[in-house]
Amino acid sequence: MKIKIITTGGTIDKIYFDRKSEFQIGDPQIAEVLKGANVTLEYEICPLLRKDSLDLTDADRGLIHDTVGADSSRLFVITHGTDTMIQTARALQDIPGKVIVLTGAMQPARFRMTDAVFNIACAVTAVQLLQDGVYLAMNGRIFQPDKAAKNVAMNRFEDL
Amino acid sequence: MKIKIITTGGTIDKIYFDRKSEFQIGDPQIAEVLKGANVTLEYEICPLLRKDSLDLTDADRGLIHDTVGADSSRLFVITHGTDTMIQTARALQDIPGKVIVLTGAMQPARFRMTDAVFNIACAVTAVQLLQDGVYLAMNGRIFQPDKAAKNVAMNRFEDL
Amino acid sequence: MKIKIITTGGTIDKIYFDRKSEFQIGDPQIAEVLKGANVTLEYEICPLLRKDSLDLTDADRGLIHDTVGADSSRLFVITHGTDTMIQTARALQDIPGKVIVLTGAMQPARFRMTDAVFNIACAVTAVQLLQDGVYLAMNGRIFQPDKAAKNVAMNRFEDL
Amino acid sequence: MKIKIITTGGTIDKIYFDRKSEFQIGDPQIAEVLKGANVTLEYEICPLLRKDSLDLTDADRGLIHDTVGADSSRLFVITHGTDTMIQTARALQDIPGKVIVLTGAMQPARFRMTDAVFNIACAVTAVQLLQDGVYLAMNGRIFQPDKAAKNVAMNRFEDL
């Protein structure tokens, strides 16, 4: 069972640049997380984009869509910023024959207290068990894109 | 969807006692892990035992079995030492109408580099998606107790 | 030997606000660091400012100066942004009868990989051993403000 | 200013062990700590022993003594188990012309919550500021070996 992992940026991969006093997106952290947990699955990481999800364009979503669609793999985990994760998920729903789980984090993976490890694990587990379709893995739950929303004030995903 | 969490001890909850120069089992860490990841599921933690799994007796396994069997919940996550996790899992297979996922860790949850968070997340996700039965969640994969073994030398679980 | 700790903000105390996709300065972390290390010194924390050091004004520096000058304590550790730490240090050099050590961090204390703990420990140690005067504790070394500079490109403090 | 670092084992470098484990003490962690904090001092690490300090023999202490005595360096930091750190410190007091600071940790450096980083930073700072002699750096304070004791129940070092 091989999982194709596509990274697109988002809070999960943010780093702190002291010299600019700002956060930017760094190398994807998912490889470290999977190695650190001694995950014995087969997987391949495709670093596709490095954007805050508020900055993703239609062209970017088209790129994610076409990358998944053109890939013969059946199982996909996509790490993504949480602000427009649902929007991207909906844009992938017309791709047949694949299980696609999007996840991200509210706190960067490089933080001591982060939801990144937990969310990645949820996505990696869910993608092995779900039927074909597109899903989100956040806050320990699996959501369908048409029935979910990000509650910004409460910093979590919820059922619509 | 409410998850009943039963903690039994194991490496996952070990702490270091400097004054005795040894590791012992401390308070279960799963609550911290779930809070830290902002998990929005409903769950209830039942701290049942605090044993290294090499020290679990038939009576202990009977207690775990009866605790699960007598509980009206349908979904169970059990944190457990990895050395005899498969043995306990097999002892629970006759309980009908429940999804039971056992997990643990090779490195204590209190370590900086630990598989505990990842494994707990896998178990919590899997228990929401699997059919009735007993399973193990380790190394990013879901195992059936009759088809799994702990590879002690490689420090991981594998298919038999 | 009692140490007065004054916190003024800086990278050391930065947190990430996902809902605003930005960093801000949060509660000072030095108390957690000292408790976590089981430090048995007497100390008192005075949270004075919560600013990025690039935003400190002459009035702010005057406030820090007067707060130190009016305090009967002899030993001071000041946590501060690294960008203008030297400037603030120089502004304190006319205060007699005190040992004042400024420190900060290039990576927020809330990060898994941070220099915050190390730097705080250096400052707390140095303030107990140095003669009266103003100093910086960064990168494992003690600097005099007139003989130091922040090398922004290399992200460290150096001798002038 | 070059620091010679001698590692001898102790809790600071302990890895997870249970009754099946072959080893208790792992690779010295001090290098990681110094790199992680971007310490710009010159230092050299000499991994001498890998023992719990309760297991150190007179021959071991003789080895530590002679290693320091024969070395032309002036500044030494020695990481050591806390149980007999004072005993070793006393055995080094006859070596002239050197500043020797012993430190260790109550919780392994590999733990998420550890005093190791703080203590290493204290020792590295103290060794640059102290007069010739032998000292202990624990709990944020500098102790002289003849005037200190480990309070085992309270898990800390105190003045005699």
C-alpha cells in the first residue's frame, strides 16, 4: 500500500525568520514526522507548492488537481494550509478512483506544542481505510468537504 | 461518536525516576496528547492498569476483557505495552459489537522524539473508520491480531 | 541572591496566530523555562513591555532604564529582542551598582528547536558571577555592549 | 577561549531502557545541545566514560583526574551523573591552573521536559567567568564541592 504525499505549504511548514522578523514556509516537515514515528508504510513525497493557502490561485488548484489526476497512485495525502483546504478539496472531487485526504495544522510542525504530528497521522491512517473520495483530516476527525467548515474564531474544523 | 479510552500502562507512559535510576509508569499521557492536538471528539479516559505489559497476568487480561465487555460504548482505544499487545488483543476478539484498537509506543510519550502522538492519532482515527473487531495501530499501519507480530530486533510491528 | 527579571518582548516570546496568519508576542516564557529547569534561585519577574525590539522607542528605553534604576535589586536579567539589544544595553550603562545581563533568542521559546532556554540559562548564570556593569548573553558568550554587534546574515552576536 | 568537554555518562545521556535493553546510556547529547543553541565558542568533546555515576570506581575517577591533569586546556566542562558528582569534583580539586565545572541532569536530555539544556548552558557560561578551581553547576546555581550536597528527596543540589 503506497501513499503519494503532496505538500503545498500552509502553517504546518512555517518557519521563523529572525532576520526578517516574520514567518515563512520552509521545507516540508512531513518526512521528519513519518520517520520520527517509525512509519513502515511505503510513501513518496512530492513537494509541489510552498504557499500560504490564502495565496493559492485557480492555477495552483489546477496544478494540484492535474498532479493528482495524472498520477497512477490510488492513495493521496495532501498537506495544505487550513484557510482554503475545503476549497481545494472540493476542486478535487471529480477525480475518480482515488482516496484523497487533505490535512494541515494550526500550529507549525516546528513548534514544541503542535497539532501537526497528530493530523498527519490521522490523514495517513484514514487514507488506508476510506473509500474512494476526498476528505479532510483535522482535529482527530474525518470530514467530507461539502459538510465541513473552518471555525476561524475557535481555530478548528466543524460539521456544517 | 464517543470513544472510550482505556489505559493499561506500557512504555508509552513511562517516566524517569532519577532517585531510583530507572523508568517507571507514570500518569497516562493520552489526555495531554488529545488536548494538545485540539481533538474535538468526545472521549472518556478510564485508567485501568499501570503495568509493563510483560507483567500482565491472566487476571489483568480478564479485567481488561470484562471492562470492555461490560461497557455499552461501541468504540474503544486501549493504550498498552507493546511486548504483549497482540496477546491482549487476541483475548478481546470474542467481544461482539465493538471496534477495539490497541496502540502503544516504543519511546515514552514524555520523550522529545516519540512515536506516542502518532500512534495515538492512528488509533483514534482507525476506531472511527473500522468495522467491529479488534485491531492494533502501530508504525502507521492497522494490523489484525492474528496476522501480526512484534519484530523486537527492528523495534516495529509487522505482518506475520 | 535574588534576581529581578524584566521582560520586554522580542522573538523569544513570539507565538503564532493561525487565524491571523501572523506572529505576535505572547506571555513571557522565562518563568516556564526556569521552572522546567528546577532553578532554585530566588527571582521575581516584571513583565514590562511586549514589543519587537525594532519598535522600541526612546520612551520605552527610558522606561526600562528608570525601572532598573529605581529598583533596589542588584542583579537584573532583561529578555529583549535581539535587533536592538545592544542599543538598550548601552542606554543602561550609566546605572551604578548593578549587574545587568540582557538576553533574547533567534528562535521563539515555543519552538522545539530554540536557543531560548540556553540563552536564559547563560544570562541567569552570568548575572551571579559578573562585576557591576551591563552585558549581553548570546550564543553561549558574554559580550560588553560597546564591543559587540549582531551579525544579521549569520544570525548571531559577535565581537566588534 | 576554548573549552574542553569531557562526558562521563549519567542521567543526562540516558536513553529509554527496560529489562530487555542492552544499554542505558547513549551517545553524549551535549554536542546537539550546543549546536542547537548556536553556541559560537570553540570547544572539543572527549567522550571518556558512559557510566551511571553510582557505578564509577576509583579507577574511573583516576582516569577523569588524569585526563584533565594531562590536558593543556585551562577550561573544562564535565558532564556527569548527579549521584556522585560531588565526589568526583572533590577528587579533581588538586589539579592547578584550571577552571573545571561539573554538571549533569535529573531528566535525560532526550526528554521533552529536561533540565539538561539549562544545566549545560550554566556550566559553559560559568567556566568562562570563574577563577581556577572546581565547581558544580546545577539548578541554576554554582556550587563549591565542599559546600554542596544533593538532596535526593527534593531532586536538587543545595548548600551544605
